[in-house]
Amino acid sequence: MPYAVGPAGKRRYVTTTRRVVQVVFFALILYGGFVFPHGYEATLMPAIESGTPRTTLYARDRILWVSGKESVVDLYLPVLACRFIAQGGFFKSCSIHVLSENFTWKTSLKLLLPHVTWLAILSFILARSWCGWACPLGAFQDALSWVRRKLSIAPWHASESVQRFIGNLRHVLLWLSLAISILIALPFLGAQGVNDALFLIYCQMCPGRIAYPLLGGVNPCWTDWSNSITSFMTFLGWAFLGVFALSFMTPRLWCRVCAVGALLSYFNRGGLLALEKRAEKCTFCGTCRRVCPVEVERVYEERARSVVTDSQCTLCLRCLEACPEKGCLSAKLAGVKLTES
């Protein structure tokens, strides 16, 4: 449904606008490398010299093999832009990638800090709306949900215990991945074969590593039996690809597990973009809860605080669009109202 109908029958085009933004980012992130010349140097960011291990050194039968060139621009995004995109992407990679590889390379703070600051600013401004509006994997999951609805198949709803588990799992994946990236840079864990197998460990699990090359017409590396670690990571990658596929039945399931989303979630409270609620106008009809693709309860349940942005929320604004009470919900950027129910 491209819009929701408000209390006065007014059509609201939040979802339509979001779809347009999603298509633009999907095309730019995945296919910008096919259109624009690579190696564009006009950037304010300092160039980071690659260390070892690095993706370009992996053979075709290794899990971290990349088919593409370097990115068009040397900029990172706080969303699943990916080094494994066919032909090389428009942007360099996601936030987890840049942190992980540079922790392992022991890149100097002087070179890394500008890139981290850039990511922090983008995250502080837009928080998890990057997930709801710009992430190609998020857009793909929305497409899967659209197909399911067209086939009149009822969705699967995650139980409260499952929601808690996957909500915690994403933070475990985030911090464990970063910790391993630091540990394999230490001499006693940095032996050849160990750091080589555990390099960019989150990328090895992420479904984008397999999905993005396929969307560009390239067959990715599906298996890596080099050693016990890479064999285990092969099975783990398949498992998370299966979780992503289940987004057909449970809307935005991968978004609830994704470590990139976990990192962005820390900016959902205190960031510039916020979802606000005027509780005195709420009739507690439950519409916001029913339309939320990630099954956030906070918008419905909150009675006291005005800011109702949940850490799980992708700020897609479906709740605001569907809310029948005029002015009950609003989206604000730095205190300036962007739209309201």
C-alpha cells in the first residue's frame, strides 16, 4: 500500500517517498560501480593504506574473495554498502567493515579518525533511518514482504522471547566481531592462518557478502574448506543467509539481527532524528503496533515520555503514516517537525 489514509481521508506519501529513496540508494550502492569511473580521488578524507590481510589477496576459493575493483569514492556509509559488490561499489563499505579491518591493520588514529567522525556524524543525524530508507538489504526485505502480501500469505510474528534473543544477539555479534578484529592483530593470535581466517569476521557471516555479488551477476564464494575456522564460517554464513531468507515470512527479520543496525541503534536515542508522541492524543488503538515491520511496542506503550524512538526502530515512519489521530505522532530533525500523523 503506497500510502495510509489519515483521519480526514488525507493521503500520506511517506512510504512512497521512502520507496523512491530506497530505489536511489539501491541503484547507487549496488550499481554505481558499473556507471561511474573508479578511483575518484577528490575526497576530504585521508587515504588509508591497506595492510594485511586484505580482501584483494584472497583467491577465488576463499570466503573473503572480492570480484570488484576499488570503490568509486573513498567514503564509507553507516549502512550496508559493501566491499563485495560486483564491479566494486560506489561507496567503500559499511561501518563494521572499516572498523574491523583498520583495527586489525592497526591503522593510525590520525588516518582513521576522520572516517570514523564522518560515520558518527551521519549516524547522529539520521540514526537507524539509514536502515529504513537507504540499506539495500532492507529494501530487498521490503520487496520480499510485498511479494508475500501479494500472495496473501500471513506473516510469521516473532514471540517476545525470540525478539529479546535476537535483540541481544545483534549486540553480541557487533562487539565480538570488533573484539576479534583487535585480538588477531596481537602477536600471539596473529599467526598466519588464524588472522587470515578470522579477518573481517562479520563480513564472512553477513548475507550481503553473498547477495550483493549475485545481484551484480557474479557468483560469490559459497564455501571455504581451507581450515576448520573457515569451514565453520562457511556454515555460519549459510545460517545467516537463511535468516535473511526468512524475512519473506517475518518482515525485516535480518534488520533485527544485523550488527550494523546494532551500531546505529545507539544513535536512536539522543540522535537528531526522533519519533515523538503526544500521549494525550493517543487512543491506544494499536495501529502503530500492527503496522510496524520490526514489531516495536514502545510507540504504542509509552505514556509519559514524548520521544518514543526505540533502539529496534528503523524510522520507516509507517506508524506515523497509519496513525488515525492527527498530530499524535511526529518525526523531528533537530527539533524541527518534518511530518506528523
